[in-house]
Amino acid sequence: MSLPADTPLTLVVAVQSWRLDVAAVLLIVGLGVGYARCPRMGRGPTSCFVSGLIMWALATSSVIAVYAPVLFWMRAVQVLMSLFVVPFLLALGRPVSALRAALAETGRVRLDRLLSSRACRLAFSPLITSIAMLGVPWLLYLTPWYVMSMTGAIASLTRIALVIIGFGYFYARLQADPVPRRYPPLLSIGISVVESLGDGLLGLVLWLGPLIAVDYYAGLHRDWGPGARVDQSIGAGILWIVGDVLGIPFLAVLMRGLSKHEKARATEVDAELEDTADAPAPALWWEADPQLGERFGRR
């Protein structure tokens, strides 16, 4: 597949540049049709899910996909969209709840059994999902996988894999859907703080470290746009700064979940205190004795 390395990126070119990713389009259409046939989850979740599908289409078929193999910073935009933006919006759409509502009773039982299985509890645990979310970008940028994922079937499979990994992460962390095991929202907030440091470290390595895929980019013979070092520095800033900015809505959702959790817990505690107050006071030991109880006027 030819790359547009000889075509400078301008606003007109950006609007006119499109490349069809067949695998991604089939998945997007299939998920959209399937979600539309499920019971509605409300305007908010539906809007988020549709927005996620639109962003997925832009990341895989628009100018972002066309120039991602040419410009380091455009590739960074595509990675952020595939790993963070698209999965976050899809998870907010509550697709598991929509699927469960569309199933018959036997289907719901099977789905619940699958979610409660040991494999799902392990796969969607905070440790596994966090390792995958943190480790994949490092592997992508610091191994031969980066160049291999630029064109061809591996490029399409990589983009799909990033969305799947990201969705598993946000599905388990947001807990908007039925999940194998629920964890306190405060745990997710703490993990997010640690993960932001890991993302910043990768951005710092790409910014100050050696150039990535030198031979690959040199082979494109691109004579327009930023040089290799500036291009990589811009991409590092996108991964670092823009990645942290995109994490703000995620933290906001987690904080709202924490607030709801604390309010629910407070309601439970108040109910327990009311039950304790309404219960009869326990009898003292001497009140059970007929003679002593009569003497002290308790019988």
C-alpha cells in the first residue's frame, strides 16, 4: 500500500484523505446494529456509545489513519484515540447491560455465569487490566511491533487490539456494567494516579530518548513537515500531555461514582442505626430474676 509521504499535509488534504479499514468498518457497523437492537440504555449512554463508534471510524479511516504511518505525531493521535478515547466512550455506553437486557432468561443466566467465572474475574481484575493498559504502549513504541503495525493486516489487527484492551480496562474500572467483581471507586482513583505517572514516563522517554524507527521514517523520504526529532517530540507531548487531559473526564466519572458509593454507604449505616435504636433494650441480668425484678419495680 502506497503511503502519502510525498503529499504535504494541509487542511484541504486532511479533509479529502480517507482510507477504508474493512475490518474496523465491519466491527463498527456490527456493533452499531447490535446496540441499536438492544433495549435503550438512556440518552447519555447511547450518545456515548455512538460517539465512540464515530471516533473509532475517524481513527481508522480518516486522515488520521492515512498519515499515521508517515508522521510520528499523527500515529500518537491514533494510538490515543484507539486505546483511550474510543474504549472510554464505548464503556460509558453500557453495552454489557444492553446485551443482558436483550437476552432471554436462559441467555442472562449464561452471561452471568460467564461473568462470574474465574477466568473473567482474573482477566478484568485491577492488576491485569492496569498492566495491559500501561504495558501495551511501551511495547508498541519500544519494540519492532511499532514498524510492523504501520501497514497491512498487522496495522488493522493492532488498532482493533488497542480498542479491545482499552475497553477491557474502562469496563472493569468504570463498573457501569455488570462486572465479574466490584471494587471500591477509591481503588480506581488511586490506580489512575499511579498510571498517570507511567504515561508521563513514556512521554518523557520518547521526548528525550533516541529516535524511534529511524530506518523506517528515513525510507519514506518525506521532505516536508517537521524533522524526525521535532516530529517525535510533538508525538511524545501528545501522548503525555493530551493523554493526561483525556484522563480528566475519566477521573470525573470515578469521582462521581465515589460520591454515589459514599452516599449509598451512608444510607446503609443510617438504616442500621435506626434498626438498632428501634430494637428493645437488652434486659439486665437481675431483671430476669422474679424476686429481684419485683423488688426493683421492673416486673
